[in-house]
Amino acid sequence: MTATGKTEEATATTTAAGPVHGTWEPAPAARWEDAFLSGNGRHGVLVFGDPNDDRVIVTHHTLVRPNGGEHARPPRLAAELAGVQDRLLAGESDAAESFTDGRPLQWVQPFHPALQIRLRRPHGRPDGYRRSVDFTTGEATATTADRASRVFVSRADDVIVQQVTGTAALDIALDHRLPGAPSGLGVGHGALRTPEGALLSLRARYPGSDRAYTGVTLVAVTGGTTELVPPGVRVTGAESVLLLTRVRRHTGELDVTAEARELGDLLADRPSYDALLARHLGPHRTAYTRVTLDLAADPAERALPGSRLLTKPAGAALLERLFAAGRYHLLSASGLNPPRLTGLWTGDWETAWSGAFTTNANLNLQTASAAATALPEVTAAQAALIHRQLPQWRENARAVFGTRGVVAPTHTDGESGYSYHFDREYPHQLWTAGADWLLKPLVDHDEIRGDRDPGTAAALAEVARFYEDFLTRTDADGHLVIVPSYSPENRPANASWGAVNAAMDLSAARHALRTAADYHPGPDAARWRALADRLPPHRTNSDGALAEWAWPGLDDTYDHRHLSHLYGVWPLDEITPYDTPELAAAAHRALELRGAENDSAHGHLHHALIAARLRDGARVAAALARVLDGDFFHTSLMSAHYPDRHVYNADAAHALPAVIVEALVQSTPDRLVLLPALPAALGRGRLTGVRTRFGAELDLSWTPDGGRAVLTPHRSLRIDLWTSSGSRPLDLVAGEDHVLTLGTW
């Protein structure tokens, strides 16, 4: 048996008393997709953990490659809107195809990696190898009998910190050569001696652009000698080596000396790895440990490396670890921005779908757990992106629709909020529901804390003003009509993509107008509520399903990855089994008829979230099984978009915690639902620290014989409690724990 085999066997036999808050592997990562991840919402790292030729790929949220998107603007179509509306309402089903300025599809600026830190040493001893990532600290480590490396990305100091010990000789360099790097990239290296040891820099200028980025690494050496070996440095006989790295995107030239001074100041005040880590642990550990999930998994399975655990998709230990990893990665990817399609990480310049923020399902699913699982840091990151881009959202509304207010784009690179990514098959310029969906987590956060953020209130008012100006057409019954209307990324079976009264658009308009009214009592509120009341009801089609388009004559296309028409079920509370049972039954029928199309992970988990709201635990379990059985997860526990780990993508990794929570706990400002859609495989467990939208924290435990919930409310109110036994009112008093005993189910 190999030394690696002994390590794994020994670890697997240990007893884990509770869920594992990390993962590990008995071998280095061979692919960047399997590298362990750390991040602070600005910088990210992918750590391979090879003890003799280690690579740490560095990313940053601002790194997007100029491709013309930085100059792109929304199409100026407002003058043509009335004519297109007339034609669509007259039955010309492809009329919206002319509502364009004829430009070809243009992707937003693609996200890309910065560089890799290369650390090479003479061949060392391989015995005792283990690499791991600790979710509670954000540290990725790799150890052998004679060497150890630790890496984290500091939330306190916005710096990548790496310490290497056991280094008889170590060559360190910054390397831009990553897959897909453009041949015309203008690269310059710098290396010089410093009192600490050495300073390395790498500047890369984009082809044909005045934009560039620069990585700077300060190498601090304890003991030993330092020799410049351009473009890097060789360290010999050191007790330990500490590396501090930052990346900046800029125009012109970056003042590397100033960057080095800032890094040096960190060492002057806090000279050790442990001291830097201690500062980081406050914000990181506090956030990560707020919520935990314990599914009473087999201790032997809890001790397995992630790669082995992924071969046991039916086990509770895998769900425990994926829940923990999902919250860890979501937190680590959120800061300057919320997560991209790839979170905060990529090892390839040719990132799928430009590594964009895609706002018609993907970003929305990824951040779905933030409110309930107590990650306001994620919500704050989403709010920051929204507020930076509101001026561009206003221009989208003016240019495309000739209105006041705001319209969000379907795709953004984080730099530009203009709507310019569209073509005939993907007419994203028609989509008007995005702002409501993006603002929904901010509203949920306000409900949890019991206070309304002025910035959220202002943004909601702008959405309402858009609808005031846009909703001018009516049908024969006097209902307002949403025209043109688009259901991402689907089309009626008998018409073109741009249609009339998409169910999602109706739900979003109603929700946005009523929510804005709640935030702005007074004359505006009355006007906005009256407008919402004039929107038409949803339509049930001949199959008994909630129709994707509430316009007579438009037939559904069932086999599609998106479930946009069920937006009223999730994330909204417009359609529920409690308040609108007939509509909920129609929505459930629509869910039954929906196909998986291309088997994308986001489609399966979106399906699961809606099924949970409709109290269908069997369908939740089936959707989860499609993902867990489909080989969607890399050994890093980051996920893929398609089965067989095809196309690195954060949708499944970040959305899975939301599915688990929705199956166990659901809340509105006046309702609590316990164990609404428990999959049969989750027979027992404990979920602690969940936040509810009526302002209480919740600890929930359950077994096949019953359960127990402890509510700690932060404000006094009456809510409706729903369990398998039915419903009853529940009076809560601020600061007083309320214990609930649940019967069998």
C-alpha cells in the first residue's frame, strides 16, 4: 500500500462528532478545476498543493478583458416601441424581432485569471501528503513530511497570504502563462531585493488597450539567503517564507513602489502569518459559523476525502459537506461583487459565457440562500453591484422603452450595467423583470432585520416609475398588458420570443409595484398599488398548468431549462398552497410538465426550489439526485454547469444550500412553515442559526418520530405556523425563546 493510501485509510477511520467544515484530498490537484479555493470577495486563489511545483492561481473581481463592451450602449429603440406593441397586440407573432438596431450578439467583457504564483523546490519527500481547505478559516493547506504551505485571502487586509516552511531551496516567480492567455498580452516582469527579502511584480497590458493589471508579491524570508533569478527569486536555507500578494487593474502605469510600501506596512504592524490570519478570522469565521447543518451522517463517511465522498451521492455526509462548502464558497466569492457564473475563480482566459453575472436565473439562484443562512455580506455585495449600475439601468429604460426608472441587464461584467447582450434568439433587450428579481434579496434582508434600507427604497421607487411609464396598453377587459414581454430564455411553441404577458413579467411587475408602495407610503403608494391591481391574472392552460404566457393563443414550450413562469412561486410568495391553492395546483402541474432540456445544474436546482415551495418533497429529492448522481462536482467541491463535470460553474455549489433550507424551513413576514418538503433520505438532522423574514432566529431538529424548533424573535408579533399537523397562530415576544414540539410526519 502507498503512503497516500495509508494516510487516507487512517483518516477515514477517525470519528467525526459533527459535520465536517472543510474538505481534503490525498493528492495534489492535477486540474485547476480541482484546486482548492479561497477568497475575500475581491481577490481569489485556486491552490493546487503540489509540494514540489506548487501553483496558486490569482483572480480578482475587476479582471475583465476589454472586447469593445466597455464602449457598448443599449439600443435606442424607444421611438419604435409603439409600433411594435400595435403589431404584437394585432396578432403579428414575430413583430418583436424587428425591435432591434440590427447589431450582432456581443458578449460582455470576459472574466479572466491574473497570474499564477509558482513555487518550485528540489524533489522532496512525498510521504504524509495531504491537502485541505478549512471553511472556518478560509485556509488552503498542503503538507508532507518535510514541507507545509498555508494560503488564505484576508478579508481584513485585502491581501493574499501564503506561508511555506520546510524549504531547503525554493524558486518563486509570477507567471502569466495560463490557458487561453492572448498572445498579444504585453507582459513585463520586475524583481528586486528588499529588506524583507524580495519584491516581484508582473504587469500585463491587454492587446490594443490602455488598460492593464499588475500583480505584486512581497517575499519575506526568515533565515537563509535570497538571490534574484529573473523573473523571480531563489530562497535558500530559510526557516519559512511569507508571501503577500495583491492585484490591481488600472490604466497607464501602476506605482509598484507604493504597492510594495503598503504590503511592507502589513508586515511592520503584524509581522507573522498567524497575526495576519487572526485579523482575517474575525469577519470570516463570524460569517461562516452563523448557520450549520448536521444530518447525523456516518462518522466514517464524514472522514473521507471529497473525491471519495462524491462517489456516495446517497449519503448524508455528502449533503452536509456540500451545504458547508456552498456557504463557504458563496461567502468567499462575495464582497466587491456577488458571485459570477464561476464565483470568483477561473484558471482559463476562455471562461464560459464570459464569466458574467447572469441575472435571469444564475446569479439569482446562487445568492438564494444568503438571507436565510445569515450571510448579509452576500446581500451587501449584490446591493453594491446594483447601486453602482443604477445610472446605466436608467439609460436602459430611456433608450429601449422611453421611460423613467430603471431596467436591469440580463448580463453584466460588473463594470457596465448597460443592456447590450442580445440577438434574435436571445432578445434580452425585451426583458423587464430583472430589477425586481435582483432587488428581492435586499427586500428579504430588510424584512429579517426589521428596517428598510434607504438605498433599497430608492431603487424600488425607480422600478415602480418604469412600470408607470411602460404599462400603457390594455386588453379588451381593461387589464394592463405587458408588451413586448419575454420569458427567459424560452419562446411560445407557436410564436416568436418576444410575446405578450409572460407570467414572469406579470409577477415581477405586481411585486415591484406593491413592494415599492410598502416602502413609500403616501400618494405614490396608492397610485402604484392601483396600477398593480390592473394587471391581469395568471392563465391556466388546457393541460391544467399555469401558462408561461397569460395571453390567449400562446402555447407553452415545456422542455426548457428555465422555469421563469413560476417566479410567482419562488422566489416570490404570490402563489402558495396556503393563500392561492388553485394557482398552486396549476403551478405544480406546470412543474410536472417541465422538461430538463440540456440537463443544466441551475435548471435542476431551480426546479427543486419551486418544488419545495409547493410542498413536494419527492420532487425536491429527485431534482437533488439528478445533480448528486450526475457528477456535477469537482473535488474542489465547486460545481459544473453540465453533468460529467463539464464547464466550471458555481450555480450548483452556491444554490444547493438554498434548496436544503427551503425543504426544511420557509418564512414570510407573517408565516413560518416547518419541514414543508422533507426528502425521504433526510430522515433526521439539525439546522441551526437560520434567519426568518419575520425577524427571528431558528434552530430546528427532527427525527422520524418528531421534531423540535426553538425560535428566538427579535421583535414581537403574531405569525401563522404551518406544520404537517396544519396551521395555528403563534404569538412571539421579542427576546423570549419559543419552543415548538413537532409531531411525526
